[in-house]
Amino acid sequence: MDEETIRLTAYRIWEQQGKPDGQDFVHWLQARDELAPAQTDGLSGSIESSVTPPTPDRSKRQTAPSSAAQKTRSKKLKT
């Protein structure tokens, strides 16, 4: 992330907030934080970039209840 991009973003934030005095450092940090997620390439060595999310276990899928279980359930609901 280059300084020029941060500067332009901080300037936009400053304008959006009504051009307040004395907030340049706050706007700089806000701009840097705003740009940080967009600048990541996934190769920074973070835990998120190095770990593949687990795939769902298909063997533990719930099956539809049997017709006998449905009848029992509907009898309980009627009473």
C-alpha cells in the first residue's frame, strides 16, 4: 500500500467529515485501516492464508424422519 493512496483516501475521509481541523493523523490511520483489507494478497503468511477451511462431513448428514416417526409426531401435536 503506497503513501499516495493512503493520502488520497485520508483526504476523501476528511472531506466527508466536513473538513475538521486537527484530525489529519486520525484520518490517515482510518484510511490505512480502510485500505488494508483490500491490499492483502493472501500471501502474507497469516493463519487465514495458510489454512484451508475444513470440508463438511457428508457422513453425518441428517436424514428425513421415517413415516412412522412423522405419524407419532403429528399425534403428539394434535393433543
